[in-house]
Amino acid sequence: MSTIEIKQVTNHKELVQFVQFYYDLYRGNNCAVPYLYRDEIMTLRQDKNPSFECCEACYFMAFRDGKMVGRVAAIINRRANERWNCHQVRFGWFDFIDDIAVSSALLQAVEKWGQSKGMTEIAGPLGFIDTDREGMLVDGFDQLSTMYVNYNYPYYPQHMEQMQGFKKDNDYVEMKVKVPEVVPEKFSKITEMVRKRYGLRVHKFTRKELIDEGWGYKIFDLLNATYKDLYGFSQLSDHQINKLVNDYIKIADLNLVTGIMDGDKLVGFGITFPSFSEAMQKTHDGRFLPFGWWHMLKVLKWHKTPLVDLLLIGVLPEYRSKGANALIFDDLIRWFQRYHFEWAITGPQMESNEGVLSQWQYLEATPYRRHRCYRKML
């Protein structure tokens, strides 16, 4: 067997090669969904991603006989390490051919780099921040993926199980939820009670409110408060929030964004998007040109998809027991019905978060995919 060469990305040309590897590895796979090419490049560029104000990263590519056979990103999030009192190097963007010599060599490169920076453990797959893709797919390989989660071949977790020292650290579960023809009576009753007893109300934002009046910022500031105790989370800075507002809020269908207000105070939110999965599969490696923009526009403007993605939902802890979540779902379900969505796909939810998982009990919901993060002490 020929030798595996590990090479560090040092310039833009090599970064393009690093990003392109995923598209080449999964071309023709019916379940994999290409990620937006421009977003991948911008996320990995230090001069474009505000996460580098609290992170540092190094990217490695694996070659055999001159052919690229794998890639991995090594990331240190200093803010997260301080929050969780650890010295952790993360691995992400981890893709490779079915050869454990390749996957092992890549993770060894991350470990060595992390140790040179004083890190004492390695964990992943993780991104720079919590809104990046997290976890390795371990169940649901035959289900259509999304732009927002990692998709990988079944041999990935098989490799992880063979590597000494790596153990399961956290699992995320995604649910597939049937959009009901009628809003469940339980939601309707809770919604009416919440409005009368607590005075909470649904608010549909205008673009001006979100962009010019700062409510987009307030949504992600609320995310900081509601996600602060979740696995690996690091607080979002002003620059990171501004990027999220630009990436999500500026293009969102605002009928699919719901705010929950207590007087003038934002206490909960839900951000959903029509699924771009099938549209992305019709692009050329996640690029809008030449015709990818048309397939994306049909989904964004005319909702030409049976699926809707539940991207982010957050409610302040003191308002969860008051039924604020029911207000969000009551409103969104009605819009899903108007747009003729048939199924809603949740974002990754920690398997240990019983409060979040229990909210689907009043709907027809089944586990759809499972992602796993691994950890190893160095």
C-alpha cells in the first residue's frame, strides 16, 4: 500500500481543492445534498468568517499517489473552551474514502496540531460555532439530507468505532413531523390559555423591523440565552450575529418566521425555511450558476417542495412552562398548511433534551436521522 501524505492548506487554491473534495466524493449520491459552495469558502476563510475572532483553524488534506483521498478541519474555539473549562481541539469538514488508514492519518494530524497548541482532548465533528454543521451521521443514511447537517457514508462511524480512544460524547436526533390538516386541539387550547393568562402574543416581523430596527439581532441574542447550556455552545458575538442576520434573515420568507412577545419583550422565536434539498441537488456542486439559482428561487418564492426545515426555535426558560412553544407551533403550522408543506424536518436536538423532544408528542413525529459527536483524551 502506498504512503498517505498529509498536506496543510496554505493558500486559496488549496482551499478550493479542500472544499471541492466533498462534491466529488458524493457526486451521484441520491441522499447527499451539496452545500452552498460560496458559504463553504466564506466559512473557512479567516478574513471572511467572524468566528475567527474567537477561533483558530488549520485544514489538512490527505493524498495517495497524488490523488486527494480525504480532508479535515482542525478548530480551536477559545470561547467555548473557556465556557466549558476544557482544552479541546475540534475536528470538522471530515470526509474520506473508505480506508481507515486515511481517516486515522487525518485525525492524527488534528491531534498533533491540537497538542502543539496545548489541547488535551479532541472532539467532533463540530464547526466553529453551534450554527455550523455538527455530528457524524450514524442513522438515516437512506434519508434525503439537508443543507444544514452533515451527510456521510455508513463507513464513517465504522471507522470511528475502530479508532482507539474515541467514544460517543453526544447524540443529536432529528424528527420528521407530519404537517396536520388541522392544528391539534392540544395546541389550540394551550395557545388560547397562554394568550389569556399570560398575555403572550405572536408577532410577524417586517423586513424593516428585522434589519433596520434591530429585531434580527434580538432574535440571535435570544438564541445566546436559550442555547447557552447546550453541548459545545459558545456565545455569539455582535459580528457573528450580524453575519447570521445577513445569511438567514435577509432572505427568509417572513411568514415562516415567528416571534413570541410579552409586551414589548421578545421571549421566543421560530425560524423555518422551505427545504432546498432537492433544489440543491440540481445545482452544479452547490453553485448558483448556470441554472442553480432558478431551482432555488422556485423553492424560496413559490415553495415548490413538500418539505419545510425547522432551523432554529428558542424560548426563554421562564416562558417554556407558560406554553410559549405552543404559540410558535400553532402559528407555523397554519402557514405550513397554506403553503401545502407535507412534512417538517427538525434541526438536530440533543437526545438528552427530553423537554424539547417531548414537544412532538401531540404530532405525528418519527425519528428521522441521528448524528453523533465523538471525543478522545489526548
